[in-house]
Amino acid sequence: MNINLKLTNAPKAKPTDESKLGFGALFSDHMLVRKWTMENGWEDAEIVPFENFSLSPASAVFHYGAEIFEGLKAYRTAEGKVQLFRPIENVRRMNQSADRLCMPEMPEEEMLECIKKLVEVEKDWVPHSEGTSLYLRPFLIGTDPKLGVHTVHQCTFCIIASPSGSYYAEGINPVKIMIETEDVRAVRGGTGYAKCGGNYAASYRAGHKAELKGYSQVLWLDGVEQKYIEEVGAMNVMFKIDGTIVTPALLGSVLPGITRKSCIELLKSKGFKVEERKISAEELFTALKEGRLEEAWGTGTAAVVSPIGELAYKGEKYEINNFKIGETTQMLYDVLTGIQWGKVEDEFNWIVKVD
Ligand code: PLP
Ligand code: COI
């Protein structure tokens, strides 16, 4: 694979006030594009100015949700260097999502090279302020201009980059989450474990309802019995109950989060007992009422480690840890972001330097 560069001669001004970046609203000068057809496989990749796509209105992505994506970040260290956090995990998950939607996988080393090259070209777009990063969004869309429902025969892979601050307006302060009891996000055998656009479209209605009531996101229950806790809209969840960390097991309907995996590895290395298992809402609220639910938090690339200060369930509101960030949540946030921004030694070998 070659990566051909067609760089812009009209670079945009970089944001001057990085405290106002928000999440995913502003884009860098370039994007990487690589096309695939069933006949010829992957073409060379190109880095071109960030611009609109020209696609047939009949394209599969518009009608049948032929779309998968990833999310990872490039971080700037105190020395001004740029680095990625476990990008190979995103590459592997992208290929797993591709497999589920019967879309083309890309050789791991080639996708990794695409990510690294775009970051290298856009390194001046990696913001400098604490808590900011260049959010990278690789995605793959089906572009077949035909309305029959068949496996895609042509696709476009693209990576865009967005200088971003925190995902939630609350930053590291606790968020309020509503447990959804009507809609479901995913079932086993469905696409819950894949990162595909359709999963998020299915979540809009519940998310909107929660936002209208002042909640940041919804916590999904399992799609069959609506009894077991699964995950939040854009993050996995963890609970500290009687000193043990409990997180829903990956049984096919939950996204296998890279932050989740990293937190589990970190927690175990620090001697915590971690249980990946089914946990029902009933078990959770019994623990809460008995004072045994010490902390709750979400994990995700965009959300990082976010304390959950309130859970709403069936009309009741439950406060967790007096709406304060708990010590384990804080420790995870500090160590994880410390490694990501190069302030804490990377004893797990998770960092990939770009420049
Ligand atoms: N669950 C969902 C539904 C998500 O969208 C995300 C975000 O990517 C996560 C969990 C967390 O995954 P990761 O830690 O890999 O970002
Ligand atoms: C991420 O954390 O990278 C995600 O993809 C979450 C997103 C849906 C905002």
C-alpha cells in the first residue's frame, strides 16, 4: 500500500481557545481515504484536504446502514511529542466489526499505518492544553449504488480528525445516567459487539428522552429480559461493590471497550479483584440501598473515566457516593490519562509514538 499525499494549499487557522473545543465539532485540514472493491481489493490510500464526499444517493450506507467506525485519540506529551494509545486494539475491533457486517477487513499493519500517517501529517492539530487531544474517527461505508440488499461490493474507508476536549460538559465531574426500561440497544446474535452506526441510531430515542429529563446518557439493560446491566450509550460501566470491581461480561451485546480492557488490566495489576459477570439492576440497587455500592463509573475513549453520580431507574433517583468522584475512579482516571499524556510510566507498553 502506498499513501499518496495531496495536501491543502489553504490550511485553516488552528483553534486559539482550546478550552472551548468541545467534542467532535471541528475538523483538521486533511482526511485519509482508501477505496475497496470486491473485484480489485484495496487501492492505495490518499491523504487529501478535508472535503465533502460525492456519493450516489442510492449508496448502501444511506439505506441499509452499511457503516462501521472506530474512535481513538492522539495525545500531546509535555515534551510536545505526539502519541497514540493502543491503536492496534482499534484496528482489530474495526476488523471484527467489518466481519459482522460482512464488509472488507484491512490488513492490520496497513490500517495502523494509515492512522499513524494521518496523525503525522496533522500533528500540529493535536491540541496542547490539559485534557485535550486529537480525536480520530476511522470509518468504513458501503458505497454500492444499488437498492438490492446484498453484501457490499464497494466501500470507502476514511479517517477524519477532530481536536477535542471532554465529551461531557461535566468534564471529570459525576454524570447523571438514566436506566432505559423500554427500548433495547442490542441482543446476542445482533450487532451489539460491533461498532456500527446502526447501534447508535437505535439509541437516539432513549438518549433523547434521557436528555430531556436532564440525564447525560442512558444505561442499557439486556435486550431479552431487561434485567441485566449492559453498557451506557458511549461507554462501558464498572461498579465497586464491597471493594470488588464488577463489570458486565462481554456476551455479544456489549461493545468490547478498549478503555474497559485497559482499566481491568490496570485494576488487576494493582491487586483489585475484578469480576466480569452478569449483574442485574436489582443486585445493583440492593447493594446501593445496603450501602455496599461504593462507586460507579463509565469507561470510553471519548468519555475517558467518568464517575456516575446518579442513576435513575423506574421513576426513582439513586445517588452514588454522595455525587462525588470515588478514589478508585480517580485513580483510574489519573493513571490512564497519565499514561496517555506521557506523565506516568507506560509499564504495559500501550503507547505508540508518532513523532
Ligand atoms: N460502549 C459504547 C457503546 C461505545 O460507543 C464506546 C465508545 O467507543 C464504548 C463502550 C467504549 O469503548 P472504548 O473504550 O473502546 O472507547
Ligand atoms: C468513543 O469513545 O470513541 C466513541 O466512539 C463514542 C462515541 C459514540 C462518541
